[in-house]
Amino acid sequence: MFLVPMTRNASELARSFDRLFDDGFERFFAPSAQAGSDAARSPALDVAESDRAYTVKLDLPGVAKEDVKVSIDGRRISVEAQTRKDEEKKEGDRIVYRERSMSSFARSFTVATEVDQAESAAKLENGVLTLTLSKRNAPASKRLTVG
């Protein structure tokens, strides 16, 4: 075992660690989640491929079905969504503190094969958007006769 002598005492190290969090804890962990931020979040996604389709799952917490837009342009898929700002306020109540605000999500990606929009489907359940993107059938190859 190899020991390295420590030159700082424990209290200096603890103060340095505390300063890390005092100087801007939020900028390291949640830069786009701050109230009033207009930046769209990029949701996490998983893509699986079968012979006939791609299955894509995106995390969209707190988003209603009506607020999701999916665009398919050949091989390029774009997803945009927004959460609605909840304005449940009873007579005489005042807001003391608010962290929950309107959020927007946006993500675009490209798949290897063109997608058939008519055969594709989307389902939002428990904050997870599942896209079943059917692959467009390639035109059958034709044989040319040499004359």
C-alpha cells in the first residue's frame, strides 16, 4: 500500500467542499431546469431495431398527449413537447414558493432506414413516449434483360 501525505487539514478541506456548493450547485446539476429558463430539455431515449420497425422510448415526465408533436421526414424524426403550467389557485391563497414551472422538451435523431409514417404509431404512458416506427419497404429490385 502506498500512502500520500495530506498537506491540508480536514477543516480546510471541508470548507473547500462547502464552497463548491455555495458557488453554484445548480449550474452543475440543473442548468436548464431553473425557473424561467426557456431552454428545451433533451429527453433521454432508447432505440431498438427489428426487421420491420424501430421502437423508440423517450422520457417525457409531466407531459399530456395533446402537448406532444412528432414529425417524420424520411429518416429524420423530431419530437417536441411542453408541460402545461398548473394554475390551480384557490380564493385567498397566495404562492409562497414555486419550483415547478412550464418545461419544454425537444429531440431529433436519424435512423438508418426511411420510416413509413402511415404505418407508424405513438403512445404516451406514465411519462414515457413509445414510438413504433415502421421501416419503409425498399422497392423490389428489377431484372433487366439485355437485348
